[in-house]
Amino acid sequence: MIEQVMLKRVIYITWLSVALCFCWPVSANTSRNQIIVFRFFQIFTIISSCLGSLPMFHSIYLHQDDIVIVAKSISIMVVLIQLIVQTTICAIKHDTLQHIIEEMITYMKEAKQYEKKIIQKYVSKCYILYGSAIIISYLTTTIFILGPIFLPISLPFYTEFPLSLNNTAVYIIIYFHQCFFAYQCSATVCLSIFGALLLWFVVIKFECLIMKIQNISNKDMMVICIKKQLQIRRYAKEIANCFRHIIFYTIIATSFNMILAGIILIMSKNVSISAYNLKWYEQTSEMQQNILIMLIFQKPISLSINFLMPKLSLRSYCAYLSNAFSIFTALRVILKDNSI
């Protein structure tokens, strides 16, 4: 009973984390009116995100010479486009996702005791990681939208509007609109956790099938296991078809933001280079000392978190890839030894 409650809680928290982007399909038993309302909110999210991108275009147009403002506006636009793309894909794949989730819930309700133990093993292994990711995502958004209280900014997103914000009613509407957008972006990030939940469920089904195969004693059981394997493979392909475009766009979006961070780093570094390229040797000794001080204390601006995330650069990206390939190579060797 404890395991079942735990599993229901995991599914409920995952649903709650993506609820604002309306990507989790409604139940098959939902009434027609509720489905219409759900579809309306999906369409509203897409249209609202498109309209929310317009002030970003306006900011880019007004501040074309300011690389920092342009980079901020483009980064926010990338996230808004990601929200549009993911909501659209989930709306198109609604029936498939509905079938996938219904099968997962049914399987968990009808699971045997040994299957519940396997499920609980994976839940215990992953719930801290994914739960922390959800908390960090929404906590970061909460801190972000509280920025105008502690920082000299009027709105969470740096945007230029073709209307005055001196009107209190207009300011409140725009502020809460941006807050809602920010939480929708967090829900978009948590959509990856939704995909991870389904993929882990496929892993669980395969492990349960392995245990069944190990206990085969006759031909009929073999036929049942083969049919089960084909069924799980079809189920896994359905999940892959639903999330491959979402994952592809997520990779593009994160790579694009890393490129923007690299551009800012290069531009800030060019300040020191331009100072060095001056004909400093023709200047006075005092001027040469000032240029030297400028070269010493000028550090390139980079995205990093002490002790957690290194500076985002080509070197850190290559190091990440190298470590990933090393881990997968080690896993392949271990699995190969176990099969022998």
C-alpha cells in the first residue's frame, strides 16, 4: 500500500509540475466540455506566448547596438518559442500521450508484488533527483519574478512597450502576465521530467519482462513473453515519437543560449584586446600604466556558478562530452563482462 501511494504521489507531482503548460493530457473519462476547456487553454497558451514575444522584438529593434539587451531578449524569446513548440506538439500528440499515461496507471494498479518492488526501487533511486529539479526550477522562477522588489528594474523581463507603464492598472496587468509566463517556462523545463518518467517506466517494464523470461518453463510462457516484448517495444516507440521533437528543440534552445553567452564573453574580452592593440608604446608612461591596469583587471564576462557549474565555453562543453563518452564506454565494458 505504501508503494502504491508513493507511485501515485510521483505521478501527481509530475502532473502538477507541467500543469501550467497544459501538456499533460486529460483522462480518457473526461467529459466533452472539460476537453473543450482544456483545448481552449492550450490554444490560449500558444497565442499568449506569440503575443508575449512581440515586446521582445520591440526591445531588440530599439537596442540593436546593445549586445547584452539583445542577448537577454533573444534568450527569453527562445524559451517562449520552446513553450509554443512543446504545447503544440503535446496538443497534436494528445491522444497518444493519453493512451501512454492510461497504460502506465493501469499497469501500476495491476502490478504484482515483485513488479511493485521493482517500481519502488526505481522510484527510490530517482525521486530525490527529479524532485530537486522541479523545486529548483520553480524556486528560481520565484526569485526571478521578485527581482523588481530588490533590484532597480520595473519588470522581471527587460522589455520595451509602446505604451506608458505609469498607469498602475497597466503595470499590474503586465507584471502578472510576465509572472505567469515565467511559471509557464518552468513548467516547460519540467516537461523533460515528464518524458523521463515515461522512459523510466519503459525501463521498469523491460526489467519485469526479464524476470518473467528467467522463469520460463514451457513454450506457452515463451510465446507470452515474446508478445509482451513486442508490446513494450511499440509502447517505447510511441513515447519516442512523442518526445523526439521536444528533445530536439530543447537541445537547439540550450545550444543557442550557450552561443549567446559565448558571444558576450568574446565581446567583453575584446575590450582588453582593443586596449592592447593601441599604440601604447607611443604614449606617456602614465598612459602606459593605465593601459596595463586595464589589461590586468579586465576579466571576460561568463556564465558560471562556483563549485557547481564551470564557465560555459567550448572547453567545458568538450570536457562534458569527454566525460559522458568515458562513462558510456565503462558501462559498455561492464555490461559486456556481465553477459560473458
